[in-house]
Amino acid sequence: MTNVIEVHGLTKRYGQVLAVDGVDFAVREGEVFGFLGPNGAGKTTTVRLLTGVLAPTAGTARIQDHDIRTEPLLSRAHLGIVPEEANVYVDLSVWQNVMLMAQLHGVPRRQRVQEGDRLLDALGLADRKRHKARTLSKGLRQRLMLCAALVTNPQILFLDEPTSGLDVHSARLIREIVRERNRAGLTVFLTTHNMDEADAMCSRVAIINQGRIAAIDTPDGLRGVIRSRQYTEVGFEGSPPATDDLASLPGVVQVAEHDGGARLYTEAPGRVAVEIVGRAQASGWQVVHLCTCKPSLEEVFVHLTADKPQEA
Amino acid sequence: MTAHTETAHTWSRQLGGALVIVKKNALLYYLRPPVLIFGVLFPVFFFLAFKMGRPVPAESIVPGMVAMALWFTASAVGPLVTPWERRARTYERLIATPVSLRAIIGGDVVSGLIFGGCLSIVPVLLGLLLTDATIVRPGLLAAGIVLGALSFATLGVLLAAPPASSPSNIMLLSNLVRLPLLFVSGIFVPIAQMPGWARWVAPISPLSYAGGLIRGGFGQAGYFAPWLSVLMLVVFTAVFFLAACRFHRRWRARGL
């Protein structure tokens, strides 16, 4: 599969502060690439470097085979951008906002009018077409931002916290439209704090911490990375067995009470499940619920971005 | 695509982008209070303060009035646009489009040029209708207005480059530059009659040259030869534009 974004040693320094520290990654054509990290990790700086807002201190990136340093205009010719803050032109109408962005991208008149109308309709803004953007709620402004980004018919869409602080309806609508466009071939670069959103939407996820890439993989792959946080969950009828009994099962590294049962953390959840069944038959435990689970993406995120002492 | 065709395509795209910027600025900024106050009311009150109680024929001050109005109006748009967009956080979206920073700056300059050029028609008409002033050399008047508006608008855009948390800080900076230059440019008193030190300073102000051309248009003698005024206004525009590109590029990421 072709890479549409290739990042090589991208670095941004502000005085003594290294905001982005030589990151390398690639985004494949047609995927939804999640970019996660705690506040101040370098997410927004990376996006600003890729979209030409900031100039890198070192390293570079190629977007659709155009170098962001030497061919900045070509590299951002086919980008759509939806920043976290819905910074629409509040004194322009909804329609003028959409048309302005299309004109700045050189979209021909007929195409921008047709596509603009279609998108306003799809995003539930058709009846607000002539209203000033200042009259829109936060959710509607964010929809307008998406509309203005998509009307340029981008090949890569940068979404920075697109659903942060939005009402459920707007958030769902935005996700639906993005999924629909992704199915039609749009590559999406999604920056988010919402782990469920990343888990549900992203084909692959990169986690950035302190300016460096901590991990890149599919959400499933990332969950597998921290094997010690996998667990077997078991529920019992009546009083559960003593924690020590559960902890003594082979392969169990930690036991935590959970919802009347227990979570047995292990690197081999399947083997522990078999051990539980065996012990239950031998000891008369009444097992009503048994499953093997991987950690949530949130747990992976916390694990990878937690402050740790430097290893020798 | 040959190299020439590609270059022509890029120029055409960037020119189109600059015109979109002009349209956006006209829709958003021409009627903003700071533009109207510093661009329209300021010159009117300066004119009244200058005229009241002075025994000078009204027609003799018409060129100065036109030049002063042009100075304030053409240079009022630039200092507003970038700081306002920075504060509204629309600037980041603008510079992430495939329109170059140079084209964006060019669009801002043309916005000031059109605003100043169009509004300068008002004092010209008032002068012609209410006083005995007549246009003797229309070519010089047109050159003074167009080249003057161009260089003043470019100066305005240059003044908008420093990162500021509030547009009012940039308006303050622009007035710190515009007001002193106004007094050494032969608007109120012809350069030839100004004190020696002021005659030395006058050549560093683009308003001196535009004012001279406009005076020539109304049949009055300018301090500088018309060819020198035209040349200097072109040079001022080029220098201001290159400096604006440089400083806007350097400071574009500040305050985002």
C-alpha cells in the first residue's frame, strides 16, 4: 500500500524546548491514522509542521511525494484541515465560509457550488446556509469546519480533536461523514484524546510522548504489546474464592476484585482460563462468567505515556 | 507539463488566491470600526484642525487633504487584518491553504490599495465641487493616488507583521509610525517651507512623494521631480513588500 505521508526525523525546537524530537512514521493511503498523546506531547506541533503552519527545525516529511520544506504549496494542495477550535469566519455566512475555503484551494465554481450544497445538506446545515457563522453553536461550527475542509475534495484530512466537547448528535454525524469519506478513499489523520473514538475509527494508531513516538500499531496490536495487562475475568455464583487461591493459579501476576468476581492479570489469559475451570471442578467453585480480555486502548495509552524512571 | 506552463499555472493559482484574499478582506474588514476611525475620521479631523482659523485659500489645501486621506485609508487595512485573524484563530487555517504567504500578503496590500484609492475620490470630488481647485495634470494625480495607495498599503501590511495579542497594539504601532511621518511630508506646510531638519527627513517618507505628485495633479509645484517621486514610490513599495514577506514569515507561527 502506498504511503501518502512519510515523516523522517521531524524535529521542532523552541529555544531549549524540544517539542518534536526526530519523529519517524508513515501514513498509508486510505487509512484512518490515529495520533494520540498527552497534553504537550507534540501532537499539535506535529500537525502544524505537516500542514505547513510551522517550519521544522530539522528533518522533513513528504506528503503525496512532495517535500514539505522544498515544495510547500504542492504538499498542502490536497489537504483538508479541521482544527480543534472551530475557527470559522464568524462575520461571514455559512455559505461564504464554505466557498472561501473552496476558492482558496482553487476548486472550480460549478464543482464547489454542487459539492458545497451536498455537504451542507449531509451535515444538517442547509437551512443555515445564509446565516452568519457567529449564530451557530459549537457543534454546528465544527460541522461547518468539516464542510469547509471536505468541499476542497482533499485526499488527506487532518482532524484535530474533531468531536471534543460536542453534543452527541454532532459528534456522531461528524464520525459518520468521516467514515463515509474514508470508505471512498480519503486518508484521515486523526488527533484525539478520545480513546473509544480512536479505537473505533483508526486502522493504526501512533502514540507520541514527550515529542517522541512511543508506539505505532493497530489498536489490537497495541493492546497485545503490554502482555502483562491482559487478563482473565471470572464471575462466581455465591461468595467468590479467596484472593490468595486465585493468585496461586499458574501464570497469574495480579488479582483485582471486579464486579463481584475478579480480574486475573496474566501474560497468558487462555491458559489461566483453563486453570480456573480445572480448579473450579476440583474445589466446587460456581463459575458463571469467564472471559479472556486484552487491555483497553486507554490502558495501553496510560502505560506507554506514564512517567517512568530512566532505565539503566 | 513544460516548465513554462507549470510556472504560469502556479502564478495563475497564486494570483487567484490573492484575489480571494482581497474579496475576503473587503467583506470582513472594510467596515470595521478601527478602519473607519483611523482611516476616515482621523484625516477629516486633521483637516479641520489644520484649516480652522487659518487664512489660506481652500483650494490650496485640497492636494494635502487628498494625500492625507490616502495615507490614512490605504494604510489602515493592513494593520487590522493579520492581528484580527490571529486573534480569531483563522490565520492558521489561511496559511495552511495552498496559497503562498506572498500571495496572502499581496492580497492584503491590494485590499488597502482599493480601499485607499476608492475613498480618496471623496476628498477629490469635495475639493472640485466646494473649492476653486482644478485638476491640471490628471496623469500625475492618478499616479500619485495609485502609487501612493500601493506604497501606503504595503507599509500597513508590514506594520501588521509583529505578533501581537490584540489588534489594538498593532494599530498603536501603526499610528506611532504614520503620525510622525505625516508631519514631515509637506502635507500641512510645503516641504520647501519646512525647517532644515524636516527637509532632511522628508525624503524618508513615501507620503512626501505621493503628496508631491498629487500637488502636481492640481497644478501646484511639488518638491521632488515627478519622475523621482514615481521611482521612489515604486522603490518604497518593493522594499516594504519584501520586508513584509520576511517578517510575516519569521513571525507567522507566533501567537497561534
